Amino acid sequence: PLRVVAFLPFNHIFGLIANLITMPFQNQSQIFLKDRAPQTILETARKCDAKVILTVPLLVNSISSTIKKRVSQQSAFKRGAFKVMQGISLTCQRINPLWGLKVGKKLFKSVNKNLFGDQFMEFVVGGAHTPEEHLRTVNSLGYAVTVGFGMTETAITSYENKIDLKTRLSGSVGLPLPITEYKVRPDGNDPDHGELLIRCNAMHIGRMDNGVMVPPVVDGDGYFATGDVVRIGDKGRMWIEGRIKDVIIGESGENVYPDEIEDTFAGIEGVEQLAVFCTKPGETELVSAMFNVGDKYNDKEYIASLVAEVDKRNKTLQPLKRLKAAYVTSNALPVVSSIKIKRAALREGIEKGTFACKRIALGGVEYNEEIKPAGEAASVPKGEDLEELKAKIKTCFAKELEIDESLIKDDSTFADELGGDSLHRLGALLRVEEEFGVKIPENAYEYCTTVNDLAALIKDLREKKAR
């Protein structure tokens, strides 16, 4: 039997249906994680001989971004060799998918031994759109990535079971399951592009609203409006393009889909996270992007190369879809339950001046805008246990970053000065949670960037817990 990593929380419909219901009936072993720190996930997968992990696009995207960052730090020869091996792996997968995946594992054996291991087979992804650039990177390692779709209200309704490379790289979520019917509420001239409507035998029978059970919100034909923007092909296959709530109304009144734009800018060297969203400085919504560049935030040479690459890619888009504003930050982008980037929070952070970032040149126009959130830096907690508290935090940082503790100062910023990326940031904070037995609030992931920041927060959390 396959061994499957139970990565998703069980209040997530994908984790509940797949890990707790479907897999046990198929006699598949489940591997439970003590936490979701990146190193825990990787070490557990290797140690327990995991073959499959059910996950969300964020994990695949993060793995791809981390690999690209590490490759970019290698010599020109090694960067070239990596690119050639990727080409060989993907070419072999086009010829024969199963054989090609084995070739990929042999080519990237030294890489995979530090990832999920040579025994690992597949990522099964659900929940949102996954950029092709990230699908290409992870598939080239010999790890197949397949995608499905479902909702809490409808359970799992489709899953891509074709394994040819073209289908895998397309991000298709497959055909509807036999109990399911899909149709589209068009958002333009294309009848197969728009909001997805679902009718299925697994539809929820009701939901609690202020203590009262109310029936499903469906139309006269029994179709449930999902809020997802999709494209359905000639043969019934479906692709997720985004969420209606994230749609940007362009200058001409046409809809612009952030996920589609993100595909254009995915895979830029040095970018750890990317989000496309809208800002509204006036009456018109501007298509905007935020690039988390980590420790390269103050690297003028890198920012210049980033501007050139963004401009180059921007010109390949239709005029109405082009970025009108672009920002860089060294902070991790806000996410929902470690799963999806919160675009609305980014927009609010820029408009209210609470998210640290700076606007970069676009189309030859220079900007000197930098947002530095108002307020004093985190106060350092006082008390006889202060040094012990900070020493333990430094140990957590050092273990996650695999550096000597002596390099970590009380006010060293995690990204700019210590070189940590978004995955390391999450891992370090999870280590801190485990060390001190506290739960760090989700919004603190954005502003706790130094030992002093965390020391102040932990002191406060401990005091509240003791009351």
C-alpha cells in the first residue's frame, strides 16, 4: 500500500475526504506530522518512506521557488547543468511519462535526497490555480504533480488522472466525476469561461446560520455558484483561473484575473513569493504586483535586473492586463492558514501604509515611494529571563537556517540580514511555538522579523496565558 502524508488540516474538505475517509478504505497508510515546519515535512516523508502527499498549490510553489533560489546562488556551470538536466527530464517524460519520471529522479538524486526522497512519487494538489512554471520545476525532479477540485459544499468533484506531461503542466483539474455536472456562467463572449456552477449528488444538505439550519443556496436547476472562475475545454476538462472576489475591473471595464497574470511573472530569479492584486489610488483599479525578494530588498543591482525582467514580461501581456504598479518587500506575504495569499490584506496594507514595501520602476517611470509602517520598533521585554528567552529564539533561528548562533544579533532581520526565505520563516516560527508552548498569531508572521520582536511577543503571550 501507498504511504500518504497527511499534510492538510482535517477541517479542510480535501484533507477530511481524502486522508480520513478515502485513503483508509483503500488500505493506504497515513503519515501524521508533528507540525508543518518545512524540515519536519521533508524529514518525515523520507524517514517514513512516503509516496504521496495531498496538498495545496502553496507547498508546490514554495518548493519550486526555494529550488530556484538555491540554484541561482550556484556557479554559472552548475546553473547551466541544472537547466540541461531539467530539459532532459521533461523531454523523457514527453516520450514516456513513467519512464521519464524515473529518469528525472536519477538526474536529480542529489537534490531529491534533501527534499522528499528518491522513493517519493506524487503531489496531489487541490484548492487553487498552480502556475505552470512551478509545475514544470517540480515535475522535472521526477515528482509528478496532479491537480483536482472540490469544495466544502460539494466535496471532491473532479481529479486529473491523465499522466502525460502536457496535461500535468497545463494544471487541468480533469473531468467531472460521474456524480457531478459542471456548467459555466459566462463572464464575456466565451461561453466556456466564467463562474463555475456545480450540481452533484454530494451537495451539502444545509448549513448553520446563527444557529438555524438553512438549505443550500442553489438556483432553480439545483446548481451551486462556486465563486471560482474556470475555463472548460472542448472535451470537458476544466482549468481553475481564479476567484471572482479577486477579479480586477480594468480601465476598459473588462475583467482581469490575477492568477493568469501571476503565471506570466512566475519563476523570476530571486522572487520568493508573488501576488497580483488591485490597488485603487483613485477611481480606477490598478493591476498591481507584490514581489517578496527576501534579502535582496536593498540590493540595487538585483532590483535593477528585476525591473528589467518585469518590464520585459509585462510587454508580453495584452495592454489591459499589464501591471500598472509593482512593489517589492522583504516580508513574507500574508496567507490564510498557511494555504492562500491574502490579496485583500496586501491591498489594505499598501493603501493604509501598514505593509513595509517600496514601489519599483515600471515602463521606464521611476518611483521613490517606500512604505514604512508607523510606530516604534517592538519593545524589548525586560526581566531576569530576558537573555535566556532570546538565546532560545536564536537557537530556533540557527537550527532552521543552519547557521552559527553567533551570527544572529538581537536586531538582525530574518530576511535582510540572516538570508531566510518565506519557507524558513514559517519553519523558524513553528520551532519557536514548539519551544515555548505558545501559538503565534497569524498576523504576527508579518511583523516578527527579529529576535527582539519575538521576545516581546512571547513575553506578552506568556503573560496573557498566566492570567
